[in-house]
Amino acid sequence: DAIEWQPMHKAVRDLFIESRTGQSIWAFKDPRTLLTLGGWFDVLPQLECAGIFRHPAEVAMSIHKRNQFPIEKCQDIWCAYNQKLLDYHRQRAFPLIEFVGDEATMASSFSRMIEALRLAQNAPDRAFFEAGMKHQDRPDIALSSRAMDIYAALKALAI
């Protein structure tokens, strides 16, 4: 479910937006944004989004290693976030790409995203992928049918 914005949250959000006054483009990346996106749309109805998703087994294993949650719970967390991503995409179509462990593929996907958003391709230092940040290969774990369905839907929408 979406997070209910309290007055303090709205004030911090508004200060954050105000701090970007005069900047034609600004962004932030945080998966938790999916839980708060409605509050951003309240004050920025023309907000343009872009989405990135990762294979559910990789995310589940990452959460499991970090928090020691059971794999099933980790998959449920992935499903909750990525179902939100699908729901928002259905409401406001925006470019989606999949995070994969190959630098060339990521560079190509990121270029397609930049193009879809009508942004300049020649901005300096567009590095998007750092091989050292990928900590593991795709684990061989059984995925729930819900996770597989959401992942298939995301892949079908990816540019």
C-alpha cells in the first residue's frame, strides 16, 4: 500500500523540490519511491518517470543476505515493489529497462531510456553501470508464480 504523507513529509518534499528550482532536469533513484510516488504526483502532476527492474531471484537473494529474511518473504518484497512499478506504468506509461550484469547491455538500455525521455545524449559522465557494484550472479532459486508473472510483464514492457 501507498504511504500516507504527513504534513512533515510534505514540507520536506516541498523543500526538496524548491531546492531544485531553476534546474531543468533532476532525478533520484530509490526503490522506496514506488511507495511514495502518489505524494510526488500530487504536487508534480507532469512528473516524468523512468523505471528499472531487476530479476526477482537476484533481488530476493540480496535482501536475504542483507536482512536474513526467508527467501519467500524476500520474493514477496520484490513482488510488492514491482507490482507497484507495473501499476504506475499502466497509469502513466514511461520507459522501463531491466538491470542486467553486462555493462554494454546496460549502456545500450540506458541510451534508449535517455532517448525515450527526450534528454541529451551528450551529457558528460553518463556512466550508469559499475561492474564492482554487482555482487552476485543470478542465484538458482525457485520463484513463486506471482514473481514470475510480474517479471514477465515487466520484461514485455521493457524498451
